[in-house]
Amino acid sequence: MRLGVCYYPEHWPESMWKDDAARMKALGIDRVRIGEFAWSRIEPTPGEYDWDWLDRAIETLAGEGLKVVMCTPTATPPKWLIDLHPDILPVGADGRARNFGSRRHYDFSSPSYFEASAKICTAVAERYGRHPAVAYWQTDNEFGCHHTVVSYSDAAAKRFREWLRARYVSIDALNAAWGTVFWSMEYRGFDEIDPPVATVTEAHPSHRLDYRRFASDEVVRYNRMQVDIIRAYSPGRPVAHNFMQLFTEFDHYKVAADLDIATWDSYPLGALEEQWFDPSIKAKWLRTGHPDFASFNHDVYRGMSKEPFWVMEQQPGPVNWAMWNPAPLPGMVRLWSWEAFAHGAGCVSYFRWRQVPFGQEQMHAGLNRPDNRLDVGGVEAQTVAREIADVLKADGESQVAAKVALIWDYEAKWLFEIHPQGADFHYPRFAFEYYSALRSLGLDVDVIPADAPLDGYSMIVVPPLPVLPATLAARLASSNAQIVLGPRTGSKTSSLTIPATLPPGDVLPIRVWRVESMRPNVTEAVDGGGESRHWRDFIECGEGVQVQARFADGHPAVVSHGSISYLASLFDDAYTQQVFERIAGAAGLAPRRLPEGVRVSRRGPLTYVFNYGVTPYRIEEAARFVAGQQDVPPQGVSIYRSH
Amino acid sequence: MRLGVCYYPEHWPESMWKDDAARMKALGIDRVRIGEFAWSRIEPTPGEYDWDWLDRAIETLAGEGLKVVMCTPTATPPKWLIDLHPDILPVGADGRARNFGSRRHYDFSSPSYFEASAKICTAVAERYGRHPAVAYWQTDNEFGCHHTVVSYSDAAAKRFREWLRARYVSIDALNAAWGTVFWSMEYRGFDEIDPPVATVTEAHPSHRLDYRRFASDEVVRYNRMQVDIIRAYSPGRPVAHNFMQLFTEFDHYKVAADLDIATWDSYPLGALEEQWFDPSIKAKWLRTGHPDFASFNHDVYRGMSKEPFWVMEQQPGPVNWAMWNPAPLPGMVRLWSWEAFAHGAGCVSYFRWRQVPFGQEQMHAGLNRPDNRLDVGGVEAQTVAREIADVLKADGESQVAAKVALIWDYEAKWLFEIHPQGADFHYPRFAFEYYSALRSLGLDVDVIPADAPLDGYSMIVVPPLPVLPATLAARLASSNAQIVLGPRTGSKTSSLTIPATLPPGDVLPIRVWRVESMRPNVTEAVDGGGESRHWRDFIECGEGVQVQARFADGHPAVVSHGSISYLASLFDDAYTQQVFERIAGAAGLAPRRLPEGVRVSRRGPLTYVFNYGVTPYRIEEAARFVAGQQDVPPQGVSIYRSH
Amino acid sequence: MRLGVCYYPEHWPESMWKDDAARMKALGIDRVRIGEFAWSRIEPTPGEYDWDWLDRAIETLAGEGLKVVMCTPTATPPKWLIDLHPDILPVGADGRARNFGSRRHYDFSSPSYFEASAKICTAVAERYGRHPAVAYWQTDNEFGCHHTVVSYSDAAAKRFREWLRARYVSIDALNAAWGTVFWSMEYRGFDEIDPPVATVTEAHPSHRLDYRRFASDEVVRYNRMQVDIIRAYSPGRPVAHNFMQLFTEFDHYKVAADLDIATWDSYPLGALEEQWFDPSIKAKWLRTGHPDFASFNHDVYRGMSKEPFWVMEQQPGPVNWAMWNPAPLPGMVRLWSWEAFAHGAGCVSYFRWRQVPFGQEQMHAGLNRPDNRLDVGGVEAQTVAREIADVLKADGESQVAAKVALIWDYEAKWLFEIHPQGADFHYPRFAFEYYSALRSLGLDVDVIPADAPLDGYSMIVVPPLPVLPATLAARLASSNAQIVLGPRTGSKTSSLTIPATLPPGDVLPIRVWRVESMRPNVTEAVDGGGESRHWRDFIECGEGVQVQARFADGHPAVVSHGSISYLASLFDDAYTQQVFERIAGAAGLAPRRLPEGVRVSRRGPLTYVFNYGVTPYRIEEAARFVAGQQDVPPQGVSIYRSH
């Protein structure tokens, strides 16, 4: 459990560096991330490196005993490089290059950029790879931010064709897998295939899905190139990347497989504003964030990190990039920090040390204000640093041991996005609402990929998983856990076609013989006072299937077969909670309904209680408190060991 | 009265064909449409045709006594053709080609495509034109779908200039007709004129209207080329095209003039979702469709078909292409089928035989499910097939004989779209609300073009008809019918300018001296409890004009002169019904207010009652029932002969 | 106080001209604006001028004693010119040329157009510069209309680089001023800098602000070229330009500095529809316009005009260009005319003489209808003409002498648009709501630029002024007036960075240490029953600062220091009125709350009362009436001298 901070020596007069470093140390920070946007200072002119300033900056930090997280600066190629190789620029769906002048102006498929990236990464890794203060690496910054995973450049088209050739070998195989006979879209060779863009009406869904898979693989390839270079020059230092919150445009599991640490950037208020939540929900949690949003991400990234995951960027105050940018309530920066640790984080690193007075992010708060006084977030970070010592004494750094698993899948997101069948069918919403119901019942949850081991779980929740591999179906069936399957599970083959025997397949003896999507002003009542929204599967039940609840028109809404339950719709929060409570009970998990805004986590011997709500919460259990106390005030945190 | 189905042998293993054909026949189907998307299978390589599979498919169908509707495959040119002639691709308003990868990726003005189309049509017509099982033809598929009527290609620009030259002969005549002196838009020659696109602010309205006329004429020309080829090689077989529901981007009367049968594709649930209706209306008729929507289209296409019109594609279950795709209530597929016949259809053909598991439309239901079991729609089609026999015995195939005519005009739609004066002035909405009021009064309606004979009608309703030809004004004035004119009638010359003596012209002695459009949250009360919406004409009344109702501010809302009434606004449904009831009464039509969701049609000696609503409806009249009974349940149909 | 009209002889048969002129004169009009869209008639072929018709038109008007406002025709270059120099066309943010076919299809930075404009201006000015009937000039027409200030052409890019070189001299200075080190956006030379467009995410804010400044300067340069030519050939005739209502895309103060008269085009109903007002407000003032909207513009343009400002185009009835176009209530054309005079106008000129039956604006009313009968607006103009005589007798043409000043700033609009921090932070809304509160208290207001003298004012209101020059801060501090500063005042340097000591700077001893923007469904209560919206500054108070009101969470909402008050948010209307009432009282201004819709103005010895509302208003004061009477009916005007 360590605190870190993101720092940009190149943004400040050198005269401030020493004081900054000393104040970091005094605050309780010991990890400092640098360099991820500094290319124009490292290589101001093609091929001529300026290491001096950076050497001195690292020495200054090292001088205070701080450890450096060194970044490759590839998220911001300098103007001279773009002018030398204009093909670096990514191409939008409108067919135009996306210009220099902000960041991430590069195409993952550009050969020029691949080469230029390898060169600068080699230079940086060679220079600092064995520096004693350089303890960690970060590749690039926030892969995919600003919709930069998918490009429609000629370079991308060329590599896509190669990717297809490798996947299908023969064009006949591709035509058969996609079903191009529909609308005479058959190809006579791989060279005839273009990216699926700017078509008269929607392009072929299988074509689109493969383009998304290809684009994701390009990110994997690009990151692996950087990791390989770093490992060669900087042995023994863990390599990380800072992923984004609920970001799904590439397969994070595949990128993380090449890393040592998965880290993510946590901005609970900005996320609330930018995600799918209704305006009333956005107003309700305006200055705290949604009680389950950061948690969900912690559990996602814990599930793909070899070493304990990090929060590489933690919101320290108001940000600048959401439609509206409210200020966190006092206490929230501390609460968010402890929540990360409670979910297993190894480090919480604040973004950024000091609010910068220029550029696009000048309105983004830091731990310090632009006038260099410590901001509210800085004071709270200091509190956290003090509390960490006590928690560590209480053995707080042990593992999170959840009995519930929730399966999370990136291809599912792409597939439903390409082929929604209802305009608001939003895969993350299903996963999040299931997760939220589990958390509202006081349960700890592992978020895992579809190919992860299932041993040891008492309950496994599968949000809509369109492609249900036979192996997973078998593993679920043979598991001792209670299984919950969301609607549309097993509804597609991996080529994005409908399975011959209809969904969901062999996992339980039902057939989804029809579906309907529902517009936002329509709901369908469910037995027991629930309401279904967005989607309905129409189910034929086979032998031994029990109908647990029906829609008002008589069709099954919840069915089960042995320990496997299937939900035909997305229910309202209360009904979802009720369904999950029953099943968790059957799994022997002792679910317990928490008051609104209260959440509980366990890590090792300690229990953490977080209060996002507006009324104090009293812990009834007999407890020895490591931080906080029996009454948890709004925005409060209590940490205790049960008697 | 026959049933048909759309079938794609190329989508299925040949081993299934025989069973499919036998099951079609057993179900009561005897028309099978094939081939409209099969170009890549018919001509897999430039110039090399593969007829074998299609020969066998036709033989298989013929072997079961089924008659084939053969299509030209021009809606989906294959990739190799696009690669040979990239100028085939249409160009969007953004100046970019609209790419291969879906369908309808062709420009009506492309000379390459005109030639390639003639070649493939000739090949298909030559091969099957005299085949005994080939009984009908369909040209292409859904002209204009996905906004493909208007293109901004160089080819279109070139042909537009020729079109203008033919229409105006001299550039001075064009300048005078359009009024290009406004804003110095005068042209010195036809070659100076570009398509009206991407201008700084709205382009000249007369210029835009002529571009729409030109684009419509290009569709007419293209269809005629196909019809001519088919007639040459396939004498005696009626030629059809499948139009779309409430589609207005080209003048359907002009295309239909070259056909034998006008057919249309009926998707009542998808249409409800995609049309202008308020969300509350969309929720109300979610799983039935609006009670007047399919009817309106039946009456539109009956009005342009030489032989009895067809429904070429009938929705059999949920579709895939609307924003949300609900499932029809049980009974609706039967109800929709009978509604088509009640309005004069010669054939109802379901789309499609079996849901296809791949491609863009894999979520579109068929009569059979992807697992080849008969779906609900298939069962209902079977019921219809059985009922047809009884109806035919009762002489059900006679003509529809309506006493009310409603004038429908495609140029009106373009003109108001170009020159709305109020953002939500939607021509089809006016026509539809008038039609709906008439239908809610139990009246049968002919929908006719502005140049159709008016003999025999007791009431003629003219939704806003901006260009009111002098001949039509005269025919209306000399008619014995009650005439209802909507607002903005006669408000423009055919060049899209204001008539010198102000609207509506000589048809009645009033002048519309001012207009106003009203934002959606504003209404104006009308005498007698009505509300006006969207639009108001301010009327000066001449001699003999009676003010039937006034707005709250005293301006006339409804005026009449002899048998001609003029409506100054679009009123709420109840008030519109009240106005039309009074006028229909004056026309001697015995209007009768039906309960919500109940509709009545008459064809020959039979009366058909349809119940879209939620409560049973009791037929009071003494009746001999051919189908159904005295009490018509929700989603029920009763067919009877009056005693 | 004179009436004028906009007239287009080229739109009408020459046979109508004489009658038109005679009827203008008879109506009371004596200024006629002509020629601004007549280029294609003046120069129908490159280099060949046709003056004959225009000579005759001017003679006809002169013959009736009318004075001509002659325009340069540069807003509508003819097609032949565009075909000769396609680089004249402006380029949109999408990188495409904006085509010929409407108006304003020119790029201010195009060298070809600069030259062509100089040529046609010279020709027109040479021909008519000394004509006795030509009494005024107008340059071009509505600079910037249809988003034409900013272009992304190569010509603009080239001139932008020159503009930057002139401003910054060295590239290091630019890099330092902008802070390009952020995200490695550093430039090595001016030639590397492109327009800030089509970047991956938002371009650098300082870069964007400078591009807006540059684009504004291009308008200034272009207008100055025309003014210089006119002055050379037409000595002694005042030169005007017709600005638009609440238009902010260029710095009007800089353009006006080169003119003699600032005029503007007043369309109160269209403006209401197109501006930011809520739908309920748009419905409330549907047929009158907002009571403060025209006034605000009068006061803005009075503040930049050397001679009394004009309304160059006054709405005479319904217009055609808003989303919805309602009809003004009877009386409003008279009311709007008198309101202009009350605010100091020298002339009110109606747009247009007669509704034209063709082209884009055929649905725009004129004083006469297309059938050449006088419209309602024409009748009301006639009334105004009669009343002017009485008002002139009563010395009505003296100066407006306001004791309240409100500072209006164009760069503020650009800066907040580029860098809003909350999606609905709309600078004009702040200025307008402050202005409206002042007007609802019966106060006359001067709207002035930030560099205007402040002498003589008792109260100075500063809506959010991000760049607060030290000189202005000093002048405010040393003023004897009550000062009100809006939130975000002093929040930026002129390079769009954050001041080192935090906002607002030395003007009063507070620091804004944090800000938050609030989504539309969130408000924060303020002491005394108010509500704050959109934005909050978090304030640290220094010595001597009094907290006048607090937000519910305890942070200061209104603070003051001596005579300077600072508002931390945008409050609801009632609370804003209450705050301004208190401060105006302290300034000795005797504010008085007027009933809704009633407004009062003073010019010279006369008081004008306007009633926009729905109930009559009784003037309590003892008065001698020049027009109207003690009871002012809805849509009424009374003009009186106090006893």
C-alpha cells in the first residue's frame, strides 16, 4: 500500500523541483510517474536527444528517496515527426486524417510510427533502464483514449487484410464464416476486402466484428513491442500500462497478459457524468461518484494484473473534461483512496502533483493548487498516508478473497454494439447493474475473463455473453456454484451468426425462440412487483426447467435448471437485488441488504466500510477499529478487524 | 387472394430446398419471390454466369406447383463490378462515395451502372423469361432505400444539367423561373449550375426542388430500362416493384405507370417506431402498429396499381432494423394479412420463409425460426390460407368501392421538406391525420394522385397541396363532392414561388395573407374545444365565405364556400374527427365514430372488422360471418356479409 | 428620428418603381437602402458593368426626395467570379469548400477575393460616391452570418502564420505564451503551425483563442479596405455596416472603430427562437420577443456608434429563417420601432419594402404583401411616422444618459466557448441576465467595452470577464461607482492561462481557489431563498471582505469589499434582481421593480413605457403625454414628459 503522484518536471521551472520532491516525500508519497508526454523535450529535433534536464529531474526525485515510474512518451509524437511522416495520423470514419494539435494522433497500424516508437522507447529504456531510482515502467498513456483504437487508414486496411488471411487462410472460409452470400457481399480474394466504413447502410456485422478484433490486436502488438524493448533494457522492473475506466475498445486481457501490473485511471465524478446513467442518478451521486463505479473497475483490473493492480491516476478534485465538472465532497479523495486499497490496490497515485496553469487540462485539479498551496485533495492524501501505517500493521495487504465471480468480456461489448437489436442495449450496463446488486448485498466480487478458472466460487454471474464457448458451458455446468446467466447469453457463434439450435445452447435445456427490444418508455411487469426493461428473451422450457417468475403476458422471466438460473430481461434495481439475494442465499453466501450508499469490502483480516450516502451508518458488528469508528459519517471510511 | 413468401435458395443447403417447397405448398402458399440479392451467385466472375443452381431451385419450386416471382438482382452489385467501375458508387451530401459492403451502393445516374444493369437484366430475363413457373417479375428491390435516390456524383451533376436544359431550354427562362436575381445567384449558362449541396446556408429552394424532381426522374428512367428488357424477353408476365411504406423520395406514380403491379413492403411495427409519432403513441401501439398505417399504404398503392396491388413483404414477427424491435401480439400477422386483402390486395407475401442466421438481417423473423420450426407468424399464415377459401366463396375478391378520395402528392413532400417554414411541418403527417380521421369514422378511402379522375366521389380531401394546378382547382370546383382543403394548399407555383394573388388561388374566394408556424409547446385554441398545432394560415374572407370556426384570437380557423371547406391549421385528432364528421355528413356518407383501435373496411359484398385495441368489440349489425364472429376480440378479425 | 426601408429594385419590374417610391414617401419613409445583393446585375459579365438600371432606380427614389443608403454588393459574389477563382470559397471545419448557391460564400483571407472586392467597391463608389441622393453607405451585409468568420482554407492558414509571427515575433515566445510543452505540442517555427481543426481531441485552447482573434482581425481588415475606398470616392457620407443581433464571432468594437454609424438588424421573434432561452420562455414571449432582447442590442450598438446608431433592418411581420416563425402581435412593430428610438436610434429601417415571391426569403414578410397591399407592419410604420413629428417637437432626439454601465466583451465569448469547463456556460446569458435584472428595476444601461471611460457612472456591472486588464482593475477600484463582478472574472491571462495568484487578481482581496460547473438538473440553494445555477466559484476571503450570502454548503455566494461586489454563481432571476436592487440602492439609483413585461426608458426629457405583457399597466406619475396615455395596454407604448 503506497501512494504515488503524477509529475511533470518539464512543466515547471527547475527551481521548483527540489521543493516539490521534498513536499511529496513529506506528504507520504513515494512513487512518482514522469515522462509520458515529454517527447518534444527529450527529442526536440529529429535524432538529437536532450537528456540533461530529465537526468536532473530524476536525480532530484531520487535525492528525496522517491521511486520513479518511467513512461514511454509515445502518446504525444512531436510535430516534426508528424511532418516527416504524415501517415502517422489516424484516419476517422469520415475518411479524414485526425490532425496534430492535441494527443494520441497516431495510427497503431502505421509502419512509420511503429518504427519511430521503437526508436524512442529504445532510447529512453537504454538511458534509464538500469537507473536505481527507476523502479517501474509505464507504456504510452491510456491506449485508445479519444476513440483512437479504430482507424480507417490505408495502413490499417492493408494490415486488416493480412490479419484476415491469417485467420481464415482461404477466402471461401471467410465467405462461409461471415455469410457473405447475404446481399451478394461475397469476396473473391482477401485483397477485395476494405474496412467496413461509409457503407450505404450498416456493413456486414461479421465484417465489423472482425475489424474490431483486428484493431484490438493492433494495440496488443504495439504494446508488446514497447514491453519487449523495456524488458531488454530494464530487467527486473515491472512494466505497467494505465488503462481507463470502463473502457472497452480493445481487449484489455490480451494487453495485460504482456504486462506485470494493470493500472487504471480513476475519475469517479467525470465517469458518472460521461457514462450511461440517467440524469437523476447523475444528480444524486454528483459529488461522490456512483458507489459501485470505482469498485467495479478495481475488480476488473485486479482480475488482469499479475502484481497488485494500481490506480495510476486518482481524481484529486474537480476535473476539466466532462460535460460538467463538479467538486468532490470533502472526504471523497480519502474515501476513494481507501476503496482502492480495500479492493487490493498496491498503489494509489494521484493525478497530478500541481494543477498546471496552461494547456488543455489547466482546469484539472491537482494535489496542489496553481498557487502551490496544498489543495483539499492533498490534505486528504496526507491523511491516507498516515492511516496506511496502521492498516499495514493490521496485515491489511493480504489478498482479496471473493466467493462471487462475474464474467467480463470485451468482445461481448463490440458484438452488442455492432448488433444491438435495440438502440440502448448497452453491455456494460448489464454487467454493472448485476455487479451493483451483488455489492448492495455486501458481497465481494471477482471480475474475471471467460477463460479464467472457476474453482472456489460459490456464485458465478454471467452478464449477457453472446459467444458462450462450449468449454465454458461445460465448466459452468460442472461447477458447484450457483450460476446466473443474463439474457442473450449464447446467442451468437464467434462469427456473429445465430447458433443452429438457438440460444443459449447446451448450458441449460431452454431455447430462446424469439427476442424483443423495448423502447425506453415501455416496461413489462414481472411477477412479484418487478419491472423489466430494454430487452426480453422469449423462452421455451425443456425438461426440468423451473419458471421462477413470469412476465405479465405469461412468458418466463426467470427460469432455473438445477443450480443454473437464466434471466430473460434486465430488471429494475430492486428486483435484480431480490433475485440475486435469493440465489446468493442458495449459494450459502449470507447476503445482507445494505442501506443506500453504504458499501462493505474485505481484504485479508480487515473489513472496510464506505459511506457514499447522506446519513451516518452504524456498524453493528463488534469490531476493533484500525481507522474510523462504529459510526461511519457521510463520506466516511471505517476499517476494522472483527472480534 | 393468394399467399406468397420471399425465399433465398442461395442462403440454404440445396438439401433443404425440396422440403421447404413442400412445406410452403402445405401451408397454403403459392407465390415465391426469389433472386433479388443473388447477383454474386448468378455471375460470380465478370461475364461468367452460373445458372445451374438457380435452374435447380426454380425446378424444385415448380415441382411443388409453386409460381415464381423472379427478380432482377440489381440492388446488390457484386464487389468485382464496383472494383471495375468505382463510379457506380453513389456520392453523399458530404461529397464522399458511399462504399461497397451493404446494399444499394449504386448511383442511378452512373452510365457504367446503367449499362451493367441492362446486361444482367437481359441475362436473367433471357434465361427465365419464358419459363412456365416464372409468373411475375420484380425489378430491383426497394428503390431508394437507405436514402439512395439523391446522389451528388459528377455523373448526377452532368445529367442534372441536361435535365435542366430540357426543361427550361434557355438559361434566361431558368433564371426567371427560379428567381435567381435574389442573392445574385444568376447563371449565365447551364454548365454553371451545380447540384445544390454544401452551400454556406440553404441553397435556392427552386434549385433544390428541381434537383429532387431530377433525382426522381432518374429512378423512373432506370426502372423503365429494366421493365423494357423484361417485357421483351418475358411476354405476358406482369412486372412489379416492391415499394416501401410511406416512402416519398421519388414519384411513385411515375414509376408505377411503367409497371403492371404496384407492391409494397409492410412492416407495421418497424414503421411505427421509425415514423414521426410521439413516444406515447409509439408505446400505445407498440405490438400492433398504428391502426391506420398499413391501411394508408394499402390505399396509396392500390391507387397506382393496374392489377390488384400486393404486399410483397409482410412482417411475420419482430424485425431487426428499427431503433427498437418489439414482437407483434399473437393474432397480428393474421390481422395484417386480412387487412391487406380487405383493402384490395391480390397477394400477401411474407418476408421471409425462414430467419437467416447470418448477415445484417439475422435478427429478422421469418415464417420459420432458424431452427426450422414453424414460428407464430407461420401458424397465423396457415390460418389465413384456410380462411381465404371461405372468403373467395363469398365473392371476396371484388373491387373496393370508396366514396371518399384523398389526394397524395410526392412533390408536395419535397417542396415542404425544402421549404418548411416551421421545423416540424411534415406533409405525410397531415395526410395521415386526415386519413386517420376518415377511417375513425368508418369510411373507406381511395388515395389518388392529383391528376386522377374525381368522378363518383362524395368527398374529396386535399392535404396541403402547395402546387394546385388550375385544372385541378377547376375540377374540384365543378365536382359535386364535398371538398376539404388543408392549409398551405395553393401556396406555391410549380417553380416554388408565391402566386401573385396569394394562396390558395381561385378554388375559393379567400386569401391567405400571412402564415405562422408554431413550436411544439405552443397551441392555439379553436372554437368548440379544439386545438391547433404546428401551423396557422391567416385568412381574408371574400364574398360568400362562411367562417365555421375561429381561433381564440379571432382569425378564421375553418372556412367554407359552398361545398368547399378550407382548414387553416392542423387540429388535434378529436377536433379533426369532428370537422370531418360534419363534412362527411353533408356529403351523405353516414360517418360513424368507431371505438379506439377498431377499424372497418368493405370489399365487394363483405365487411371486415379489425380490432387493434385492448377491449373486445361487438358488431351490432345483423351479419352472416365468413370468418370470426359478432364479438371481435383484441387483435381479432371478423368478416361478414350484412343481412 | 427617421424611418427607412430596404428595397431591391432588381427584384421587381421597373414599372413598379415609381409607385413604390411614392408610397414610401407617403408612408413617412425617407431612407432607402439598396444594392447589397445586386452584384450579378451590376457586373453580369466579368469586367462589364451595367449601371443603367441602377442609375434609373436611384433617380426614381431621388425623384421622390428619398435618400439612398448605398451598399457594396460583396456579400454575394456572382458565379462567374467563383468559377474564375474557386479559392474564394471558405472552407469548413470538415475541410470542404462551402459552395456557391446561397450567400456569403467567401473567405475573408482569400487574396483573390480581397482584390475582387476592392475592384467592385471602387466601381460602385466611383459611380455613386458623389450622387446627391446617396447620403449613406453600408459595407457588405451582415459580416459573419451563417458562420462565415472562421475559415480553414490554406489562405487562412498562411495569413494566420503571418499574424502569429507579428504577434509573437519569436517561436519561443509563442511556445511560452501558449504553454505548448503540455502534451509535447511545441513548435520549432511558425511554419509548423496549422489551424486548430480536426484534432484527435480538443486543440490547445491558447491556439484556438488566437485563431479566433486572427479571424476577427481578418474581418476588420476586410471592412477597412471597403471603408477606405468609399471615403476616397464619397466624401462626407457616413459609412455604416449592419451588424447582427447578439452576434459575437468577431470583435464589433474593432470593426465599428472604422465606421461612422453602427447599425444592426433587429428580428425579435426570430432571435427569441434561436437563442438559448428555455422552451417555456420561448412560448411566453412567442409573439412579442423577450422584453430585454432588442433593448440589449440597442444599448450594445449605441455603445460603439459615433453617430446615433440605426436599426438597419426591423422585423415587420413573420420571418422565414428561425426553426419556427410566429407572427408578431398587433402593435409590436410600432412598439419595437419606438423602443429603438427610446434607446437612441437615429433611424429605424424596415426589412423589406415588399415580401419577395421567390428565393430563400420568400416567406419573410415586408411592409407590403406579395400582392402589394400594405401589411399590418406597414400600417404600424405609418403610425410611427406620424408620432415621430410630435416626439421631435418635444425634443425627443437628445442623448440617452444612463447611470449604469455594463461591460461587454467579444473575446470573453470566444474564450468561454473554447474553454467552458461546463457545457452550458454561455457568456451572453450572464450578460443578458444581468442586463435584464437592471432593466426590470427601471434602470437605463450603457453597454460599453472594457476600455471605455467609466466616468459618470454610479454602478458598473461586469459580467464574467476572464481577462481583466490591470488598467481596468485599477480604474474600477478607483471609481466612485458600485461595482458588480460576475464569476470567473479575472480567471485567465490574455494567453488563456491561469494567473499565478489565482482569480480574480488585485481588484478585491479574494481568491477563487476552486470552481465547479453544475449540470442543468442541479442547483445549489443560496441564503435568502435564491438558487444558483451552472457554475460556482469557491472563494477564500481576504481581509475586509464581507460575505453577503452563502450557499447551503457554507461557501460564499456573494461577497463584497468596499463598493466592489463579486458574485460566485449565476442566480435565478428573482435573486439576481434582489442582489442588483440592493447594490443599485447603495449607488443611489432608486431602483423600482416593474411588473412583468413592462419596461421604461428615458431619452432626453421624455420617458417611454413599453408593455410586452398581457395586462394593462397604469403610469402613476403625473405626466404630459406625447404619445399613448396613462394606461398602457398590452403591446402599447406611452411617451411622456414628467410634470
